[in-house]
Amino acid sequence: MMFYLLGACSGENTKNIEDLAEIADFEDFWGDTEIVHSPRLHRLQHEQWKNAASSLLSFDATSYANTFVQQPLLDPFSQYREEYWVHPLLFHNYQIAAEQIARGVRLESEWYAEIVPQDAREGGVSFSPVWDSDELFEEEPILLGGESISFSVDIPYGAPYLFSVLVGLEDICLGQSALFQLKVDGEVKTESILNDTDLSIRVELEEGQSDIEFLFVHDCAQGFISIEEISASGWPDLGETRLDEEGIRIWLEAFTSSAFRRDLLDNEQEFWMDVFEQGAIEIASGDDIADGVEWVISAVLQSPHFLYRIEYSPDGEPLSKAELLTKLSFQICNKPPDAQMMEQIEREDFSRMYSEFLRDLLQQPCTKESLEKRHDQWMFLSTYANIFSEEDSWNPELNTLFQQEFRAFMQQLIFEEKGTVHDLYTADYTMANAEIAALYGEEAGDEFEKIQLNPEQRAGLLTMSGFLARDSDGGYPSPIHRGMVINWVFLCTELPNPPDSVSPLPDVEGEMTHRELVESYTGEGTCGESCHSIINPPGYALESFDVLGRWRTEDNGKPIDASGTFTFMDQGMVSWTSSVEFAQLLAQSREAHQCYVGNLFSFVHGREVEEEDEETIFVLTERSMRGRPILGLLHDLLMSNGFRYRGEQ
């Protein structure tokens, strides 16, 4: 069944979380800032689909979402929904998931009663005896034309059964089709042309032992059919229905409104009643109500009104309360708004209380989890799994601990310390257990805890062990890799791609330090001078750290040189002699604040920063540079006109 295309204030320097809601009036806060464009359709990410399906149907939809084809993010800190077009394979994933979930509700009487409480039945028989091909065959059966596969099974109850068959069609001649037959005790129960590789057959079976035979007939001498999977489950008798037409309409209204996260339009009510009635025709099990429920669930899960978050408000107008809360919940928590959240719509003082509502939301576990995932993407944290070193102190477990350190540090800084962007790059602490603390020359217990670091050696993200270890190169620290990440991730510098013919650096020879080697190949007077004059200096600032991020004072017998010069937007050319000095300069730079704010903007709006967003980015960058906590910046974005209004598409 394919239903996818159905109609479809500034300057505060406080870290008190209570002050995040200090301005409750939207217009006083943002004034006449421009209402920027926004897509009207936002396709749900896989995690959001999982959470929406789980909430709607009271089950864990993880196993289905995990089968969906992955479409890569276009940016490390983004959830660009407007770019999430539906790949044909994803279309098929949606269809299969919808049909299987709908059939699952139909086959389990307790689940059915939970989803359709108006039709809680009595006297039914619920059972799902199952056998599958793993129990029946040691190897995957291969059938040539006219061959069959047969087996005997014990039927515990006389009832309808659902056979699911997955076949592989190999080298069937062009234009040829295979004839499929299912026989029970020698009697043909169903016969059809095999046009698809997924078969679903409903058959009445009697209690006792039965001989089952699958026959495939085709005329292509070279072709064959493989039986990849066979399974069967009992079709329960749900009992006598209690639902009349009025009850059907009540359930349809409640179920579809919940699925679409809005009230149905007048013309939609009759449309979904027609879909319900079509179920009895298409499934034809004899239980018209259950057939209708199954058909509707499958159709709803394939509808764009479920798969997308749709904004109906006119351009330039405020989002409706339901649209705003739905947008807020999906953007921040990756899930549809719950009943408690939707109760806010009924409040007459909704607009006045919205800022206070945000303050509470920003402390919820879903916000912490969502921000954690975004910062993982920002730091490309998954690449920490690839760290390798020949140092005796390294082991693969450290890679996982590096990831845990970063996540714990970000949670501590943002939610416990109410930290700022400046703090990201200057904090004199980290979160560590004994293994991580040892890399810093400190001590800690078995569990991660906050530890103070030497402020003359360490300052925030740039001097964290995992970051330094990930951006090393073989047996040497890599100022080029470290410098590229600082420019790209922390300063949002657009760097050109390196030439295709670039060769790796040779090993250090003689008394030369690794910095001297890098400088001789990429420094002044070389063909890479122009690019590496931007890339190398931030990397040189971290020369005091080895391949595992441990402090060092010498390289190849010579004193470490971590000095450098760099040009920032508002500071001009600056100089430093140590990593901590450079971190302080970076933390004071407009680029670092503007870069982080832009990433946060993309997270909230689900799209890239564009030229028309400059005013919003400027206002928030100013607030960040004056000490606004990161949670405060997030609060401000969610208060902005650009978030609360429908922008032009």
C-alpha cells in the first residue's frame, strides 16, 4: 500500500539561569529585526520520526528507524530539513515500516485496544505462533523454473494465518514474470503473478499438521528464484466490535489530529473516512473495523502531514500556538510536543509566559541530549574512534574516554556552570576519570568528575586531550591538522581545498623539530605559503602538547616554540608565546563568537546562515561577547522574530 503522496536587551554579564527569561515581551526584546525566510516543509529526521511514531502508537519504533537509509548531514552542526529530500529507498523504508506497524497493531489485541480504546473488545482470541525459514531450512532454498519448496508444520489453532515471503529474482529473462502458487495439503490456496519480491498472503488453516508448498513457475532457462525468508503468524480474532460510525469518526479525528499535530480540516475528515472504508475492501478479512484501522494507520504513517512538520500560517505572520510549540519541540527535543506542552496553548497569557516556558524547557533532559548530539557533530566526535598511537600510554579504550570527557565537559560548562562562549576556550578545568586525569598530570577517581587543571598549561577546548590526540599525525603532533580544525570549526574560516598533488611530510631527520620541518615545506617562500600562513599559526600554538595531548617542553631535544602571529577580524594582527595566551586571544575574537552563534542559529532554524540573517547574528554575537551564557543565546534565538514568525519561503 503506497500512501506517501496523500493530500498533502543586551550587555548583561550574569550566569544565573533565572535571568534567561528576564525579558518576556517579544517586541521589546528583538524590536524590528527582520523576519527571515524559512521552509514551510521540514521533513522529520530519522530520530524525530522514531519519536513521533513511538509517541503516536505507544511502542518503541527504534528498530524501524534503524533500517532507514541514511542521508548525510550537509554541515557538522546542522539539521537542515529543507535539504532532506526523500530518496526512493527512504520512500520504500517509510512504506514498509508503515505497513508492518499497522499490521502489528492489528495482530496484537492489547496493542489494538490501546490504539483504538473506543473499540476495546471482549471474547477474542489473541495468538501469534510463528515459524520462519531459519527453523525450516539449513540453507537458503534456490528454485529453478517449475521447482517447489515444501515443509510440514503444526497448526495450533484453526484461523487465518499471514504468510510473509521474501524472494530474490536472479537473471529472470527480460519481460518474463514468475507464477507463484501456495498449496496447503495439495490444494492451491492462492495463485498470482510474482511482480514484487515481498509477498504477503492471508490463508485459512485448520488445526493440526499441514503440508505447505510454495511453487514458482517461469520459462527462463537461466533464471532462478531464491527464498530468502518465509515466516507465518496467526491472525487473531479480536472479538466482536463495539464501534459504530460515530465512534469511527471520533477515533479518526483523535488519531489523525495527534499524528499530524494539528486539528483536521473539514475536507480532511471525509477523506480519512473514505480511507477507513477502503480498508475493508483492500484487506477483506471479514472484520471491516479492524481492516479500516489497519489501513488508516498505514496511510497516516506515509502521509506528508506525519512525515513533515508543516507551517500553514501566512508569510510574515506569527506561527499559530500549535505550530510554534511543535516547531520548538522538534527543533530542540527531536520529538513531537507532549500533552503537557500542548496544554500551554489554552493559556490566555501564552505569549507572556512563553519566555518562562523556554527557561524550563532549556533545563529538560531532552534539551541536554539534543545539544550534546549537536556538539558531537560540531567536533566530529565520531572520528575520535579512529585515534591511534604507538605510545605505550595509548589503548583503544582511551578513544571512548576522550569522547566521554568532551561530553561531560560540555554538560558541565553549559548546564552546571552556565558558561559562555568565552569559557569554552578558557576554562581551567575538565571532566576526567583516572585514565584521562593521568594525561593531564592530575588524579581522579574511577568515575568522571570535575578536576582543576594547571592554568598556565590548559585553557578550554583547544587543550583537551581528545582534541589534541585526534589531530595528530602518526607519531607526531600535527600543527597543520590542528590549525585547520581551529580555523574551520572554531573560527568558521573558509579554507580552499589542498591541491591533489600534495605529498605527505617526510619523517623528521637530524636535530630538526617537527615545527621546523612543517615550516620548511609550507612556510615563507614555499608554494603553500598563502594558505598555511592562516592554517599553521593556530596549530603552532599547540606545540606544547604531544600526540596524546600531554604537556611537553622539548621536541627532539630543543625547547618547544609555541609562539605565533595571526590576524583576527577586530583585533588585527596579534602575537602570543603560549597555548594559553592564544586561547585567550581566540576567546576574545569576534570570529569565535560569531562562528559559534552561527552554528547555534543553524541548529535552531534547521538551515544555513544566509546574508539576510546578518542582523540576528550581529545582535547575538554582541551579546555573546558581553558574557551572555550559551543557554541564554539559545533562549534568545527561540525568542526571536525569525523563530516565532513565518518567514517567506
